[in-house]
Amino acid sequence: MDAYSMGPTQSIHRQSCTVAVERNRYGAMTLRADMGQTYQIVGAASPVVADRLAELSVDSRVTVTLSHTPGRGSGWRVMSVDVR
């Protein structure tokens, strides 16, 4: 099977993060993982998750489940969020 006939692979990560840039009116925000990775958030899996993200401010600690957003460069969608 060649690369073109394979289905897309979805990268999912659960990370402990700090909010580096608060969520803006377009749903974008930046999270920095404890291990040093930076995640550019471009969406949320549901309105409930989006509301939880909107409540966070810079330096808030949060654990998120992230799904890579295909076709959006290095964008990530938050699937779930647990505020510490």
C-alpha cells in the first residue's frame, strides 16, 4: 500500500500545559506543554470545551487532549480539557 492509498493518521496527545496566549474571538490560543512543546490551538471539539478554554487566562494550568488538525499546518483541536 503506498502513501496515497493510506487513510490519514490522526495524532492525539494528552498534555499538561500552561496557557501562553489566551483564547481569542476566533477560537485560537497558544498552550505550552510541560515538556516544552508549543501547541497552536485552532478549535475545540464542542461548545462545552470551547467555553472551558475561554475561561482560562495566561499562566492557567490545564491538562488537554489534543488532536492534530489536518490541512491546518501545525494547528491543534482540543478534544477535552481538565483545569487543575
